[in-house]
Amino acid sequence: MIRLAAAVAGRHLLARKRQSVVSLLGIVLGVAFFLSISAMMQGSENDFIKRLVDNSPHITIQDEFRNPSVQPAESFYTGAAVEVSRVKPQTETRGIRGYLQTLDYLRTIPGLRASPLLAGQALVTFAGRDIAITLNGVLPEQYASVSTIETYMIAGKLADLVANPNGIVIGAELARVLSLQMNGNVTLATTSGQVRTFKIVGIFRTGRAAVDRGQAFVTLKRVQALLDRPNRANSIILKLDDPNRARETAARIEDHVGYKSVSWQEQSEDLMSTLLLRRIIMYTVVAAVLVVAAFGIYNVISTVVMEKQRDIAIMKSMGFRARDVQQMFLVQGVLLGLVGNVFGLALGSVLMLGLGRIRFKFPGSTDYSYMAIDWGWKQFVLAAAIAMVAAVVAASLPARKAARVEPVEILRGGA
């Protein structure tokens, strides 16, 4: 019966070539636009997340606790109506206590790299000008394994801090503003009142003005001395081989060490929510193109049903069941959907190749960038599936109408 239904469906479509071609073109263009636009949007999202994940710590252990400590009075009088007011926390040196022991624990977790960091505010003084920056104390070798700073170095290396303990690595924008150059000297004053002169051993350019102007790197020991925080680090930066494990790994680490551990998903939760909303809007708008194309299929098959009512009545009087008649017209929608998918996916792939070759330059950038295109199989499957569903639904409405044709009424009226 399937062969007969396919033969009749093909004959009906060929009998109305112009309308069938127009409906087919609607599916082809709908699939092609759906595939190319969704691949472009998904590619840009993947590129954004990759940049976010690569340039940010996967997990950051901070020198604070997620919840404030419970006061002794509240602990002693459990369940009682107790009010504790005007409690001043004990003054202590801020930082992660025993960060070396924490690092030893982190090294037992497979697929994880960690580096301590002590950041504080400092004032750069040069030629009568003062600029506030964030001074980062790092262990160069460990920090290079958890950050992308080495890829942005335009002069010197982060490892040069090891050979020169009084060295400093600054951003290109800070060097430009203060007219600083490699091997020059710069004076830093910290919030603890200490002043020290450093030699510039490296310059980096990330393309982000806030970072290139307001960040600098020296050795961890020097910052500990400048900020008067001996044996302290106020954060630990972690990178994972699999960034998707960051959320559960952060929870595991926080349970063990006690300090607040923030994953990149938690830190960028608002951005991830925005990307999800953007994806929903994009798929809704692009799917609407295929829904519009499905109206062409509905129009063709509805016209065939109207014109072939007498033929349908004769077939049913010969013993064809309503299900068999419905199947014939459903096959027409399936054929249009299949052929439209074949040509639509091919045309969409060509459009994706063309979009991937478009290059452009961001303002302030010296390098050209290319359009990010996602070639994942999910885009192809989704485009083909939505096109087939739209075609079958569009064909099912007139097919049900054909199945309800009463042969007695049609033949009597024709006589």
C-alpha cells in the first residue's frame, strides 16, 4: 500500500508542477535559512562562551565564607529568642589561612590546576603622575598554567619575574599613558604605606582597556611584603580540563576547605540566562520561516483534495479505506519535506561556508576576525526535523478532509 500511496502522491504533485515547485522552494529556503542563521547564532554563542571560559578562572576560591559565622550567643541558646547587636568582628589579617595546605589538597583532584593569588590596590607613580592599579602577586609558573596572560605578552615573559624578583609586568595601556618602556623603573605605593621601585620586565595587551591600564603582576612574596600579609593569598585560581565540571567541583572544594568557591557558571549566571533567552528567541523566529513555508504545502494538497474528490469517492467505493486515502495525501507532504530537506541542507551548507569566510575588524583591533559558525550535527538534525514536522502537519489537515469524503454523496451529486 505504501508503494501505491507514493505513486499516487507523485502523480498528484507532478500534475501541478508550478505549485509543487513553489512549495518545494519554500521548504528549501526555509531549511537553508534556518540552518545558516542557527549555525551562525550558535557559533557566536559558542565562541563567546569559549572566550569567557578561556579568559576567566573556572573556579575561584575567595578569602570569605558564603554565610556569616554564627555568634556564640546564638549557638549557646539554640532555639531561644536571642538578639545579638553591635557585634564587631575580630580584626585579623585578611586572606586564605593555610593556603599552601589547600593547594596540596587541590593537587589531589585529577584534571585540576591551581595557583594562589594575592591582589591589592596600589598607586603607580611616574613623572609626577599617579594612577591607581590592582597589584597581583603570583607564582609565575603556576599562574601561567591557569591564565592566558602569556598569550597576550608583547614584550618579555611572565617567567622573567622569577629571574628578577623586583620586576613587574604591566599592561600596554598603562605603559602608553605613563610613557613607560621595557627595562624602565616605576614606583609603587600600597595601602599599607610601603613604597618600592620595580623594573618593567614585561608588557601585555589583552585588548581590554580596563585590564591593560589597571592590572600589574609581581611575585607573590613581594606583594605579601608590600601589603603586610605574610603567608597569605586572598584567592586561589583554578582551571579544569573539563570546564563543565566547574559547578560540582566548586561545591566539593567549598565543603572541604570552607572558603567560598565560585564556579564560572555561578559568576556568569546572568550572562548564561541572557544567552538562553537569546537562543529561544532565535529558534522561535527562524522556525517561523518553516511554518510559513508549510502553508505552501497545505495550499497545494488542499487544492488537490478539492479537485480529486470524485476520484477519492471512486477509490473508496472500490474498497479503499479512509486510512488508505489519508495516507496518500500524507505521503505528498512527506515527499515534499524529504526533497526540501535534501536541497535545503545542501543550500544551507553553502550559505554557512560563505558566512564563515566573511571577515571583519573590531574597533581598536589590528587583527581580522571571521564569523563563528557552528558545524555541529545538532543544527542539521534540528533543521531537518522541524521541516519534516511542518510538512507533515501541513499535509495532515487536508489529508483528514480527504479521508472524510463520503462516496455516496459525491457520486450522487456527480450523476
